[in-house]
Amino acid sequence: MKKTLSRFIRCTTLVIAALAASGCGAPAGNDGTLKVGLIVELTGDMPAVGTSSRNAARLAVDELNSAGGLEVDGRPYRIELVIEDNSAKADQSAAVTNKLINQDQVLAIVGPNASLGAIPAAEIAESSRTLLITPWSTNPKTTLDTRSGKPKNYVFRACFTDPFEGQVLARFVSESLDAKSAAVLYDVASEAPKSQAELFRQTFEQLGGKILAFETYTTGDRDFSAQLTKIKSVNPDVVFLPAYYNDVGLIAQQARRHGIHQPLIGSDAWSSPELIRLAEGAVEGAYFANHYATDIATPVAQRFIAAYEQRYGTVPDDVAALTYDAMGLLFEALRGAATPERQAVRDAMAAIAGYDGVTGDIRFTPGSGDPVKSAVIMQVKGDKFAWMMNAAP
Amino acid sequence: MNPDTIYWLQQLLNALQLGSIYALIALGYSMVYGILTMINFAHGDVFMIGAFCCLLAATALGLPFAPTLLLTMAGTALLGVVIERLAYKPLRNAPRVSAIITALGVGLFLQNATLALSPYPKAMPPLLDNLTWQFAGISVSSLQLIVICLSLGLMLVLDHVVHRTPVGMAMRAIAWDKTLVPLMGIPVNLIISITFAIGAGLAGAAGTMYSLAYPVIDPQMGIMVGWKAFIAAVVGGIGNIRGAMIGAFILGGVEIMVVALLPSTYRDFIVFSLLLLLVIIRPQGILGQAREQKV
Amino acid sequence: MNTRLWRHWEWLLDRPWLLPALLAGGLVLAFAIPQYQLFNNYIQLILMYIGINIILTVSLNLVNGYMGEFSLAHAGFMAVGAYTSALLTMEVLPVGTYPSLFPVALLAGGAATAVLGLAVALSSFRVRGDYLAIITLAFLMIVKSAIENVDAIGGPRGLPGIPRLTTLPWVFFWTVTLVWLVRNFVYSHYGRGILSIREDEIASDLMSVDTRRVKIFAFMLSSFCAGIAGGLFAHLLQFISPRVFDIVKTTEILIMVYLGGIASIGGSIIGATLYTLLLEVLRPSTMASLLSWLPAPIFDPLYEYFIRHLGVLRMVIMPLALVLVMLYWPRGIMGMREFRGFVPRRDRAAHHALDTPAESPHGTADRH
């Protein structure tokens, strides 16, 4: 027993000492590299999100480095990307944010994507005075100081927020589709769909529409027959499905089988091209909100889509596009920084007025980490997403 | 028919389908569970591997339904035997809970290894024509009927194997007493391997049918399904194959009916509260016999 | 190590003042580390995670290891403690002006959790073994679903903006106190009752062990500790959501318990520490800098084919390690054994006999 105890104490001390010693690096090494952190959900329950995000970030960094890197304060630098997995968990998010900031000494962080991890990470970035740009966290609380209600100083995002999306879609359904009634089906255990569903209901009712069914399921469910039977019995004009695309594939197929032929309405989480294959034709004609339109893409977006497709063999989804933009914003901030130091990078980020990204024109109002972006409404046509209209903020 | 009747008939059909899907998974679970009293936490993940096997067979090899199903079952049966030999057999004389935790580890390993290879959800090609018929407003699909019939059929076959064949008798003997049985010339290792092969093969069949009924598969698909099979097997009565079937139908029925009657937001809350009550009222499971405790 | 040094070491381990001295040293360190930044915030956070995980593991071991039940509700208990104490510090207690009220919030969270633990204990009178596992699983799901449905506490969006009150000294204090509580409980009159329930509940009833009372105490103490750990966790992350406390969290705690070893407080400490540290050491950049002393011809291919992919492979290696540990030590690293310092003096002789077990196929924990 004594042996075990002594061995245990020695090993633990050794490992902690090694951990502590392993952190030795400066954000701007003398070798002309700048360290940038990336937190993604590679394992856990949303590996598709994390993988897309990592792929896009690697692409952005490699493109920049092969084009000669960037200049800060008149000196050329290459970017070194430190990628950490947070398992889509809050506690691991906090751990890796601390690790990137204190151990790897990164200049700034991109990620995490899911709000579950982004909120604790944002708290740490704020208190450690390090810039954090989340590509995909749509929860309004991520960029806000909950206590004072004021925006955080060091936290930015590349996407629009859930309330905005819910409102845009409600207005679209009510005004453009002229729908008088709607049914909603969403994942009760997931944060973004819940916010989108509630804001949709609120706006839609303000516009004079009626919500006939407000149904939920739980993450991991594959059978939606009970909810769909209920929705069918109230016969709404449209069905709103703010859900992640792998769920949508199943919901849409089952809805058609249950004889629901009304238009389906979706959120930005639909925008993976995989959806069309997963749904096997059941989403034909459906509308959804997106960050950008692939078919009328700007030259920036077209270049990104082509490069991504060539390297990874798939069309990028919304997470990939937003991560690419978050990286682009960060590079822009680095170029504008007076010195390669954290505070200077954050100040340069706050000074960015507009950025022409893959997901459109990203503008920040001074003093806020939320961009003013317009959404686009897309329609599924054949095996493509087709642009329908723009929805200004 | 009036709309109310149609609504309830449709929900009843939904419940039957969900119940039979759960039953398909719970049968294999209950099999291993009954013979070895081992909570096989890896079952849900073997089921997931089954779905991926089926995808590979259907897309890479381009096989039609019947060979795909057989190949998948063979693959998972082999996997089950390998897992048993490598991970569970050395622990046969260890405390029961060691094997349970090992199973948990094996399950996590399978899940994360699959995730490392394929992080994106995959679409399962339709191997069977899924026809939908409308009877007076009630929609019935061919797949629904196949799944319901298959789970009933498998239950009967399993019941027969366990209660009417020599192998089944040996299995029950092992469940009864592990020390005495080898002395009577029963090849314990072989019988346990067969048990695992059958259990894992059934998981493969369930994975195939499940991914045809819900044709989007991902590495996480086995988690909740595994827990629900565990619930069905225990609620029905541990080690009782018919009980597992009934447990699965109760679970599926309650899940559907709670949504049909009440706001679906409270589904999990109500379903698990009912489950809790059921277990407290009938602590030995529905078909389980109250075991006399030896003093 | 050479024999002479080893003897000194043994002598040291036998001193009665060793444990108090270690604790005092730990306490000083717990204050000194954040004060003088001996370690950076990351290492400090990991140390705090280790402390919280030790509380969770030791308390679950009380029910799953010592009493031989199979409870799956621990993450749910943690959630109740976390939400109760977080709501108290955010809405009720003026912790902004009086940070010393933090333990009050934690204790309240622990008490609320203990009430829930009582409910589980009451159902355990009727139900045992796998049926109790189902009941605890249902408890976990009910807690999660209940939180999801209360919009006032954020529902699935969670509760952000919890003040950061958890510090290294607090974690150290609660870890030591709660481990000490559990240890005293285990070696008390009741503790023997718990062990007797694991061996044979009916026999212990006949031997006039008040099994119901013992169970109530064990479940309540276990859930109380989980509640405190939840409170510490919430005030460390500053954000909680029902997803944080799902079945995966329970699985994690289960792994720590059985990795360390059933019915062993020392084992639980080892299990929690090992698991938490391993998760961090297996990160690509950490692994790379730990192995950077290797010569380039070995390091470069190793990096290219293995270390670079650890982001994903980490979660493949962890369960594999668990399986290997279970195969070599079926009862966990310290299963049924204990650090000598944790065993009361009067029990040491008896305990030493347990250390060198004559394993029979029907070992003690075999039948439950």
C-alpha cells in the first residue's frame, strides 16, 4: 500500500510539474510566428460541427501562410494554429481556453462553436483580456456580460443571433408566404433551436399569425411520429423546424410519410449540402434562413467554396463558412494591430468597421461584439440551395 | 371515421412501431443480460457498428437487402465474440461490476473510434421500397409492418432457442449456476460465446432495420438506444425474453402516448416518472418472478 | 530506489503526523499558488477540477463501492446542487459584498440535494440492484427534463453569469472536509452496516443492522457531497446548463470510481486524479512539448502520425486505457484496499489482512 501511495504522489507531482513546464512559448515567437488558438468540438455529441470548423480554419491558415503570412508593425509573420478539442463540454471548454491563454500563450482564440462551450470560454477570455471570436455561437449571452447587461470587451462573433433569425423567419413566413398559421417542432434540450422557436412564435403572433402546435423532442430522438401526427391533425399553413440538419433529414421524411405536405421552414443549421442527401427529396421546396447564398456567392465566397471542396471533397457548411470568416476577421485584426500583443489585437478588432467575408458583409457597431449582418432566405430546389431573398437586420 | 378516432389509431400505430424498434434492440440485450446477468453497456454501440456495417455493405459492395442483413449480422456477431474473448472472459470471476465497466469502456471505444473515422452523419440508401398506404387517413408504411413482424418473429425464435434447444438449455444452466455446470460436461466458453454471438448478431439486425426505418446514421446513435434497451429489459423482467418485448412496447407506447396527450415538452419528465413508479410498484419487473431471497 | 532510501520512505509513511503535515502543506500551497501565481491559471483550474472530481468520486464510491449498489444519478445530484447554490448567490445572498456567504450557498445546495438523495434512498428500500439502477437513471432524466422546462432558470439555454467564487483554497477545504466526512462515515458503526449490506442485506437485517437507516444516511451523505461539488463546479465555470449534467457526466464519474477501485477512498482519489490529468496530458500540444526531448527521427513521425491527431484519438485512448486497467486490476487500481493513513489505527491490523486477499471465484463483491 505504501508503494502505491508513494508511487501515486510521485507520479501526480511529476505530471503536474511536466504540465506546468510544458507551457513555455510566447505569442510572438522570435522565429516570426504568431500563435492563434482554435477550440472545436471534435469529439462529444457534435463532431460534425467541430470537424467542419477545424477544416475551414486549417484552410484559412494554410492559404495565408502560403501567400507569405501577414505583416504586423512592419514585420512579416506566419500563423501557427493551436487546435484544441473541447468534447462539446462546458468544463473542457473552460480548461482549453485557460490552456491556450496561459500555457500556449496564444494571441487570440477562435471558437468554440456551440454556446454551451462558448459561454464559459467567453467568460475566461474576458477576464484574461484575450480576444475570442466565436464563429457559430448564436446565443445572445455569449457576447454579453450577464451581470451588467453590457457587451463584453474581448468577445466577438461572426454570426447573427438566434432572436434575429427567429424574427426574420417569422416575417418571411407571414409576409412572403402569406401564412396564417404555423406549427413548430424543435429539440427541447438544445439551446439555439429553443431561442429560435420562441422568437418565431412571438414575432409570428405579433404579425397576426397563429401557432397551432408547439412541439418538442429530445436530442438523440429518431422517431417523431407522435409529434408529427399531432401537427398533421391541426393542419397548419407551414411547419417550422429549427433543427440541426441530421434531425431535419429524418423529420422531413417522416413528415411526408405522415401526409404533411405543407412548406417546411428551417434555420441556418439546415445549410449543410448533406441535408439534401439525408432527407432524400423530402425537403424539396422548403425554405430556410442562411448566412450566405452559395449560388449567387461573391468572388470571395466562390474562391472559398472551390478551395474547400478541392481539399476536403465536400461542399462547406455554415460552420465552415463562419469559421473561415472568423479567421479572416482575426487576420484583419492582426494586420491592424500596432504590436503583436493581445491588447493591440483586441483594439484592432474593435476598430474593424466592415469586413467582406464569405458570409457577406460583416459590420460591427462600435462597442458591440455582435455583427450587423443580413440573412438570406434560401429554397431547396433539386439538389441545390437557391437564393430567394435577402432579409436585412 | 371521425378525426379523433383516426388520430388515436395513428398514434397507436406509431406506438407499435416505436415499441417494436425498441424490442428489436432489447431482445439481443436481454439475451446476454439474462444468461450472464451482465449489463452490456456496449450493446448500443455494437448496434451502431451494425448500422455502419450495413451502410458499407450497401454502398461500397452495393449489395441488396438480404445479403446486407446477413453480412451485417455475421459481422457484428464476430465483433461480439471478439469483444467477449478479449474483454469480458478474463473478468468472468471478477466482481460483476468489473465486467459492466469494461463493457462501458468497450462501448466508448467503439463509439469514439467510429467518430474518429467518420464524424459526419451519413445517409442510408433505401434498401427496401418503403411504400406508404393511406387507410381512411391513417398512414401505414411497409417498413413499419416489416419491423413489427420481424421483432415478433425474432422474439418467438429466441424464445424457442432458449427454451427448446440443447444450446438454450445449456445457456439457462449457466445462468443458474456457473460453478457446477462445467462439471456436467457443458462447454461453458463455447456456450457463452454463442450467447454473445447471438446477442451481437441481433444488435446487427436491429442496427440494419433501425437505419432503414430512420435512415440517418452517426456514431452517437447507440447511446440513448442502449439505455432504452436496458430500461426495456429491466422493466420487463431481467432475463425474460418475452418480458423484454413487453418492456419495449410499454416504453414506446408511453413515449408516444404522453406526446399525443400532453405537451411534448414534458415528455421525458412524465415518461421517466411513470417508469419510476412502475419499477417501485413492481420491483421484479413485469414478467419477472419475485425471487425468494435465500438467507 | 535503493533500499536505504526506501527504508527512510517507509519510516516516513508510518509517522502519525504525516497526514496532518501533508494537509497543512496542502493548505499553505492552496493559498500560495493563486496568491503568488506559482502555477498559471490553467494548472490551477486543473487542480480545482481534480478536487471537485475527487469529491464526486469518493461520494459515488460510498453508494456504488462500499454499499454495492449501482447508482446512475450522480450527475443529477450535481445539477441540483449547482442550480440551487447558483440561484442563491445570484439572486438571494449578497455575495458581492459578503463573499464569505459562499459556503452558505454551497451548504444549501448540498442540503437540497440531500433531500433528493432521501427520495432515492426511500425507493431503494423496495428495489435493489439493476432495478435501482433504472430508478436512479430515471431520477437523472427527471432532473434534467425538469430544468429544461423551467424558463426562469434559463431552460436548455442554461444559467450564465454565475459569480466566480470557487477558489483553490475553497476547493481544497471542501475536498478535505468531505473526504474526511466520508472516511469517518465508512469506518463508523454505520460504515460497517454499509459493508454488511453489500455482502448480504438480509443477513445484516437479521444481525440487527438497521439497514434502512444506514441506507438513508449513505444516500444522503453521498448526494450531499455531490451537491456541494456541483455548487463548486457552477461557481468555477460561471455557467451551467442541463446538458452539462447529462448521462455522459455520470458515465465519467463512474469511470473514475471503478478506475480507482471500489470501496476505497484512496482509490477514488487516484481514479479522479488520474482521469482528470490523463484527459489533459493527452492533448496534442501538451503531448508534443512533453515528448519534445525525443530525437527528431523518432519525434517527427510520431508527431505526424499520432500526436497531431490526438484531438480525436484522445477519446479513443481513454476508454482503451480503462479496459486495460479493468483487465489487470478487475476491482480497479486500489479495489478493496486502502492507503494506510486513511484507516483508523484500531482497524489497521484487520485491514492489512484484506490487502493480501486470498481471491476465490466467489469474491466478496461478487454477489449483489
